[in-house]
Amino acid sequence: MPRASRFAFAAKLLAATSLCFVLIGTSGVGEAQEFSTGTVLDDTEIGMTLAAYGRPLLIAGGLQGNTVTFHMMVDDSINAFATPGNNIYFNTGTLLRAKNPNEVIGVMAHEIGHIAAGHVVMVSSDLAAPNAISLLSTLLAVAAGVASGNPEVGMAVLMGGQRAAIGSYLAFSRGQEARADQFALKVLNDTHQSAKGLRDFFERLSGDELLVTDNQDPYVRSHPLTRDRMDSIEAAMAMSPYTNTPSDPDLERQHRRMVAKLFAFLKPQITTLQRYPATDKSIEGRYARAIAYYRRGQFDQAFPIVDTLLADAPKDPFFWQIKGDMELSRSHVEDAIVAYRESLKHLPDAPEILSALAHAAVESGKPEYAPEAQAALKHALAINPEDPGAWDMLARSYSQTDQTGLSAYAAAERAILLGQFGDVARYCNQAEKLLEKDTPTWYRLQDIKILAQNNMREMRKRR
């Protein structure tokens, strides 16, 4: 494929996938959203659980505890993979089918081993996405389509065929797999954790190698299993004093909540209620049922369950968050604001919840809530400046208070993240006429404008 055509193809894919990351919960007034295969999810609670699993492993491996970011991709199959930028992605099927945290931790240790050894797919800088939001989809679609010279490969990624693309494009050699195994075994031993989870996970997958390719889980295709690898893991287990060490009880609790939350958001209500029946009075059982009823808009059944959870754990930020999501979904925006405020009392630096509070404030249409919404969004964006949804909400909030220049500036920030360079120029021109010169915002606007101009110039050159 000619160079200009390759770039046009990459740009097309980027435009189609730029809203890849989706928050669990509700993104608007109405019922909770559905998630299609390939959607990359972001959830503060589950992110904190995965970070808790990974932090000791990273430190033991000589990496800083916050150097790797963990994500989820909606897919019932088993897979996990590392990408440039020190990101590790877990298919939701991997998390839901893990029997305990030790299995997830074992897989995580292996994937961190690939990062530590530099075994991640690299994409040339001229094809890299201009924003972090579309990193995964651009990596898979652009890399698969451009590097292979076959646009259909990239489109297959976008249209739900990403399993085969991931399996072939992210495949590791046997030597790389062995080195990642050895890294995993070392950090598990150094953190006094058992390698049973890694062994059990691989054992469950080992039968897949006998299946035809279409029936294999992608993990088998991208991480080929061998008897030698299994023998090496079992030999290390025989020598480790921690092989029979049980999982940390707190991690077990977090794992059960993570699985319940994911299951309830991703599976049909009837399936959730079968797995977590009314007789299940556990925290995770009630949590799952509340979410299952919420997703169907059955608030008369969801709210009493959430209230029992809050009665047992009045300082749990995530129970307050789900209550806020439910209130927002039924258009009780002021009640949602109260719930989100309570959530933030106990977890003040959660961008997802800060954005939810601002969302409710903007939906209220009341100018008196605007300062709180804007403060929450500025806080969220200070933590994660590459969230186009937060910039969009900030633009809306500024517009509600007639701060037209700042609204245009926030819209420009959103547009640059999404690669909408023509819109960037338009918003920058609007903002420049209204903002005071020589202020930090004005200088930032010049940076955005230059970045957009450079990208548009590069696009013209490639044509």
C-alpha cells in the first residue's frame, strides 16, 4: 500500500476508534449502557484492584509501582497483552474466569515480564495515535492493517475480529515466553506469593493447543504454551517455600467484588440473578444484584439493595458512586450530586467520580452548580489530562455560565485529543478573540494551535 494511502487508512481507523475508552456505569441520563466486544473499559474500583495486584510485582521486578497501567477490554475469550507505553490489557473473560486473585496475579506477573524485557509491539512514530485515548485500538488496527499492507486486517479489529489479529500480531517467541515466565516466577517468589495461579491458568489453557485455531483462546495463539514451560513452572513451585501460601484475604475480597461488578455489567440480568440469587447476602452478591436491576432501570429493586450496602459500609466510595449513577440515570440529578459528593469525601482523587459529579451538575442546567462542576473537572483533568469526555463536559459547563472563550478553549483540548484538527483551528480562533493574552490558558492555546497545524501540514504532505 502506498505511503499516503497507509496514512489515510490510519487516520480513518483513528477517527473510528477515538472513543475507545468507556466508563463502567452510566455515561448519560437513562439506563446503564451496554458494552460491545472490543470496548475498552475504565473503572476506578477495578483499576484500583488491578493496581493492588500489580504494585508489589512491579517493585519486586525493579520497576516503580505506578509505571504500568492496567486496562480491561470487553471480550469473553481469555487473553492479556502488553502494549507500548507500559500498558497491560486484560480481556474481561480472563478476569471473570479467574478462580482467585492468584491466577490474575500470575498472568499479570508474566505480562510485566514482557514489558521488563522489552517484548512489546512497537509501531513507528509516524503512525502512532496523537492521543492516549485511542492507543489500544490504533495499535491493534493500524499496526495490523498498515504493517501487513492489508486494510481488511485493521477493519477486522474494529468490527469485532480483533481476536485473530491480536493472536497473530502480538505473538511471542518461545524464548520470550520462557523469559517472561522466569521473571514471573522470580517476582512471585520475591513477594512471597504462590505460582499456583500461573500454573493453574496455563493448565486450563493447555488443552486449547489441540483445538483448531478458530476455537482457541487468543492467549494460546499469542503466548504459545509448551510442556517445557509447564515443567519449568512446576520445578520452581517445588523449590519455592510459598507454593502453598494462600491469597491475601483482602485481595480475595477485592477479587470477588471485581468479578461481581464485571459480571453484572456485562452479562444478561437473568444470568446475574442466577449466579447471585436473593439468598446470597454477601457484599458481592448484593452488589451484583443492585447493578443487574439498575441496568434494566428497575430502581425500586436496586435502591433498597444499595441502601443495605451503605448501611453496612457507609464510607465505601463505590457504593455511593453506584447510587449516584442510579440517581443520574433516572434524572434525579440533585440526588446524584449528593451521592457523588459523599463518594468523593472518601475517595477525593478519583477522576471518574469527579467527572460524574460534574456531569450531574451540568445536566441540572443550574448555573449555581457550575463552579463545583468546573472545579471537579479541573481536578480530574489535573490527574488525567487526556480525557476528552472531561474536556467536553468542561466546555459545556463554561458555556452554561457564558464563559465563551474558556468553552472554546476546552473544546479545542477535546478536539486535539480526538485528532479533529480542523475543529481545533476553529475553536482556537474563537478562543483567541475572547481570552486574555499572555495568560497560561492563552499560551496553552497557542501550543494546541501549533500542534494541530503541524499535524494538518503532515497530512497534506503525505497525500
